[in-house]
Amino acid sequence: MKISVSTTGLEVAPFLVIGSGIAGLYTALKLAELAEVILITKETLEESNTTYAQGGIAVALNPPDSPEVHYNDTIKAGAGLCLPVAVDVLVNEGPERVRELIDLGVPFDAEAGALLVTREAAHSFSRVLHADGDATGREISEVLTRLAKAHPKIKIKENHYAIALLTGEEGCYGVLTLDEQGTIYPLLAQATVLATGGCGQLYLHTTNPKVATGDGLALAFQAGAPLADLEFIQFHPTALHLADTPRFLITEAVRGEGGILRNAKGHRFMPAYHQQAELAPRDVVARSVLLEMEKTGTDHVDLDLSLLSPELIQHRFPNIYETCLSYGLDITKQSIPVAPAAHYLMGGVAIDLNGRTGLPHLFACGEVANPGVHGANRLASNSLLDGLVFGHRIVAYLQAHQVSFAQIPAHLAASYHVETDPQQLTTDWLALKRMAWANLGIIRQEEGLRQAQAFLSAATPNQNPALTTSYLELQNMRLLARLMLAAALERQESRGSHYRADFPETNPAWAKRIIHYPHGMEFIPGDQPFAWAW
Ligand SMILES: Cc1cc2nc3c(=O)[nH]c(=O)nc-3n(C[C@H](O)[C@H](O)[C@H](O)COP(=O)(O)OP(=O)(O)OC[C@H]3O[C@@H](n4cnc5c(N)ncnc54)[C@H](O)[C@@H]3O)c2cc1C
């Protein structure tokens, strides 16, 4: 559906930021040093993937580690699809951004004045900073939220849902928003920054909170900004698997400290799959866990912590310890039942090195964006860093360049989908999640992907449904699922997190990206930067 929105009498703010995870909050704080910022977010400021991040933030601060080694680890994990020039930016600008977080007051764990670092899968060195043990994201979110709330130049609008981007001749002019009273109204800005995070809620099992419904990806695409690498979604191998509890993440750091995966027969299986055993890349561990579950006919495997002392568990993983205890599981005495869950989208709105999207005046950073740093598989703990580094790049660009409209049109366009029956909302959501888990999950093949396409081709066009957040989220998820399916079908090989049972090998001819334009898919070599002409 495309509607026309009048701009009569509306003010145009310098900057608008959509989303309040690490990317949105940090970017808003830095932009506020330049001019006024409007920050909208669909629930409270604190509700985001960021808040749930546990393991920490990867950064090469001290020798013998170096940005060069961090670069090599990132490129290796990305399975041939990282954009080298973007990874270079990430690892070299990362240390400065993390020092800035420390200066802002994020209390990273330290002993005798030295920052503590841990090692995660596929990292050559211990380089992951953490805060309050395993509550890194919560600590970051709390500090940035407090600063944003206190900033006189940031106007915060919580419980404001971004329905659609507003477009016109010169690009993106802002957003059409739905507030908690159900009022729909436009917000205009010279520069709009999308920082709406990922899309884990597409799947039946996910580590992501309810807000992670891929809205920003659908909004950008419908407004004309290309998306890329959507076939690559990372599944975390170890999410808590207890009846009637959320799929709470059990961070990789638990395996880093000595946790061992055992199947239903008590057998340690990871050494048979990979030389790095429990610390193999995430896609390898996730597939191995799934195969072991299938072999033994169970819905989980066990994470055995008997090599970790109760003191270490309580001190290093207080958040996991307390959460499991609240579900009746004492992990100082019992193994943790775990299973894979959808975790992180490597693909996203294609951005250049300044965070610019293919739509003029629209920028993006964080998980919604794709600067090319994660390739086909993200190196653990690189995503918090990614949000900071490219958020900062957007601010630097806007500081150096005048981004303003020649003219504000009398009317702007807003496009969004309304293709399901609002009466069927709950049933439709569940059916979509089941479909995605079964056919667009850890192991894919043509038959399942085509079944899923057929499922999504059935729509109930609805010209005038009441617009609620969850109705609109479902529309966005359906659009995104279609694009992800198209890419997953097209990529007839296995690479990184994308595993095709019918094409199990990596094909060097596929070292290229799939870009989704409104007119269809295009391909570019994996090492070619996104370049936008504005
Ligand atoms: C359980 C868990 C553990 C993790 N652990 C780590 C880790 O240890 N290290 C690491 O680097 N990464 C980790 N990650 C990944 C990392 O947390 C995320 O990739 C990162 O926090 C994303 O930040 P962001 O700011 O881009 O998005 P988010 O933090 O997800 O924030 C997105 C914001 O946008 C808002 N929003 C979304 N849609 C709309 C809309 N339509 N209108 C208005 N607002 C909207 C949301 O409400 C939210 O405020 C973890 C993720 C999870 C789920």
C-alpha cells in the first residue's frame, strides 16, 4: 500500500534516529554534539538485542594481539565474503570506539586496573571485553540510555513504531510513525539513521527479544534502499532449552571457559566434527548439535560444566547462573540443556563506508545494516563493535558534509504491506515462524525453500486493516522472508551460515553477493564495496 503524506506545517529536524540499541543510542549521542536529534524506538529505550548481549565486545587493544590479527580472524570467519576494506575499518577504528565507551562510563570488567579479556570461538587471542561478567549488553545499554535521557539535544520518543520511511524526489525525508495512543504521524529530518536491529523473531526458536522483527530492513527495501546478503543468518548453537522458557542465550564464553557438549548418550561429540571441538565456528557447532539431536532423537544436547568450579560459574556468568536458577536449574550442579536458535543477521541494508544507504539522506548502522564486515558468518562479538564503528562513521560524514534538502515537497510517499487478515494475526505469526524454522533454517534444500515460497505466496489482501505494531511487524517479516528465501534458493552452494544439503560444498564461483533491489536481484563480487551515487 502506498499513501501520500502531507508535509504542510511540519518542522524538519536536523537528525532522526530510529532504534535504541548500541547503534542508535551511540549515534544519537554523537550526532547531538552537532545538532538536535529525534530518537524514536518502538518500546522502551532499553528493549533491544543490545541489552541481551552477554559475551562482550571484540577488540584488539594490547600486544601480542593486533588489529591485523583481528582482521585475519574476521576474514576467515566470513568464509570468503567479508568486504576487506570494511573489515579494515572495523578492526582499526574499533579500539578508539571502545576507549570512548570506557570514557562514557561503561564499566568493563578489570582487575588491578587491567581490562579482563576472554576468548571466543575462532578468535586467535583473548580479546573480548565484558562487563558484569556476562551482562555486557545490559551495562552498555544502561550507560548510553542514561546519557541519552540527560542530553538536552536529544528528544526521545519511546513506544513510537516506525511504519514506513517517507520518500520523495530527493530521497528519504523521515518516517511515518505510530505512537502508543494509536496516532499515526510523520517526523521529518534532513538525515535519517536506521538502527532498528535484526530479525530473529522470524524464527520459532531465537535468542532475540520480541522487538527484533526486521522492520528496518522491510522499511528500507520498500523505500528503495537495496539490501544484501540476506541468505546469511547465524544460528547460535547453545540456547537454553527448557519447556515453557524463552530461548535464553548460553554464551560461547561458557565453552571458552571449558564447557563441553554431550549428546543424549553422554558422549562428547564435537571433536569428531571439528579440530577446534566446542570452539569451532558457530555454524559448524550449530549444525553438529542439530545432527546429534536428530541421531539420538532428542530436542536438545547437554552443556556439561563439570570442569568449571562453582565459584568460576557464579563469578564469571552471574546472569546465566541466576537466570537458570530462576527456572529451577542449578548449573553449578547440573548440565544445561541447549539447542540452536536464530541469533544474528549478517546481511542487511547495504551501506558504504560512511553508513550511507542506496537511498539519499538515509543512513544505517548496527545489525540492520550491512557494511560487509561479517561476510557469510560473523566472528563472535564483532557486532557490538560494528554498531559503534559505523555509527561513528555516519556522524563523521554528517559533520563533514552538508546534507540538507533543496526543498520539502508538499506530499511524501509512504509504502507498507497489508497482506494478511488481522483476525488471523496470532495464527499467521506462528505459521510463519514454523515455516522459517523448518525451511529457512540451519540446513536448507530446494524442496523446503520452494514450499516456503508457496506458503508466502498465499496472501489475504486487506485494504484497510487497523494498523497495530504486531500486524505491521508480521507484514515486514513476510516481506523479509520472501527476500531471504529468494537469496537462499539462488545461492546453490554452502558457505558460512548458509548450508544447502543439496549443495554441501562451497563453490568459488559463488564468491559474490546477492543484492536485492526493488526491481530484482543483482550480483557483485564479494570484495567490491557498495558505492552509492549521492
Ligand atoms: C542474546 C544475545 C546475545 C548477544 N551477545 C553478543 C555479544 O556478546 N557480543 C556481540 O558483539 N553481539 C552480541 N549479540 C548481537 C548484538 O547484541 C546485536 O547485534 C547488537 O546489539 C545490535 O545492536 P543494534 O543497535 O543494531 O540493534 P538492537 O540492539 O537490536 O536495537 C534495535 C532497536 O530498534 C528498535 N526498533 C526496531 N524496529 C523498530 C521500529 N519499527 N520502530 C522503532 N524502533 C524500532 C528496537 O526496539 C531497538 O531499540 C547478541 C545478541 C543477542 C540476542
